[in-house]
Amino acid sequence: MGSKRDHNTAERMSPETSQTSSVGVLIRCVAAHSKIVRSSFTCTDLELKHMLFGKPIIEPDKLATIIRTEVLPMARTLKKRHEKKNDLPSAGRRTFRTRALKTVLRRKALPFPDIRVFPDKRKHRKNPTREWLLDLVWWNDRPGMKGVELAVESEWNTAPNEVLYDFEKLMGMKAPLKLMVYRVTKNSKAQLKEQMERYLAEFRQNVAGENYVLCEFHRVRGEAELRCNCYLYVIRRSGRIKRPKRKVLFENVEG
């Protein structure tokens, strides 16, 4: 008798009721992950991904290609410009690499009219922006779509603690695409991989749909230029992760 009544109720659902199903899914997701409400309902990765972030503004492998192929050449260009201006104080390689990273990513944002880049201090801009929270941020300023599209941190110091400090800042930012650019040595490479994965595993505020692109620069003996390996961590479920899985995007290629 009860099952028949439930069936009839389902048949009488109006179009308006069915249109609110996504809202119902969201409510159940929040309840399922709340410390107050205990529920056996589990959100699927697909539901969480599309409700919060959607598709990244740029594919992770394309972003990795941009970093490994364009940042160091841009750094050399900026260094040459700097050397022509004798009145400027000297700057180290790290400074030029950081400037190059920001310059490259600022230019890549130009095709997206709704994206504001922080920082963007170009002289011709009417409203220049300062550095905000991280080394660089792509902010979607479109009404109804406001949010961070790309979050970037970089650390050219090879000290693992310095790299991990910036990586933690990146973890705290909610964005579908997170880029970490850093340097390693032969001795620190394995250590950093282990510690980054431990940080991700112990972080309780992971959000399904986040993509971590790690661009790891290193020097090979006998070569003047740095090489770049690129990896990807895709967060497939919200909350803590037991075993973060790393995907190789590019390895053992020249930067």
C-alpha cells in the first residue's frame, strides 16, 4: 500500500519540482558532509565537480606546456632588456624567472575578456592591480560567474621548506586550476613529492574538481639550461584523500 502511494506521488511531480532536483542534490551533499547531520548519502565526483567548478578555463596539460616552453625564454628576454638599462640595480635569476612567469600568464589571459589578472601593473592600464593573496591569480569578473579560475604560486629557491610554504598557500585557495612552479635538486626531488602528497592527504578542505599542475624545474649536470617535469593531481572527492595519485604530463624534457 505504501509503495503504491509513493509511486503515485512520484507521477504527480510537476515540472517545477523536477527542475529543483539540482538544488536537492546540493542540499543532500552539504548534509552528507556536515559534522552535524549524519547521512549515508554520498555525492558523486561528477555532481560535486559540476556544481562548484565546472571545466577549467584552460586544460592542465596545455598550461603545463606553456610553462615548460615559454617561461625560461621569457626570462632570458627580460634579462637582456634589464642589462641595457644600466641605471637599474642588478637582479638575480630568480627575479627574472618570477617576472617571466607572471608576464607569460598575464598575456595568456588576454583572450578572455572577463578575466582580471592580479597583479597587472602595465602602464597603459587604467586600473592596474596589485598582487593579491598569491603570486598570480586569474579572477573571473563576469556577473554570476565571479571566482578564481587560476591560482599560481612559484618558488625558485630549492629549499624544500620554502617550496612547501608556498604550496600550502595554494592549497588554501579554492580554484579549479592550481599551478605550482618550483625548483628541485637531485636530493630534494623525492622528498618534496612525498611531502606534497602528505599535505594533500592530510588537508580536510580538498574540493572535488581541483586540478594541481606541478611544474618542477631541475638542473642536469653539464647542461646550462634547466629542465622541466610536469605533473598533475586531480582531486576526485572532497575532504581528505587517502592516497593522492600523480599523473605525469611531461618528464625528462627541456624547459
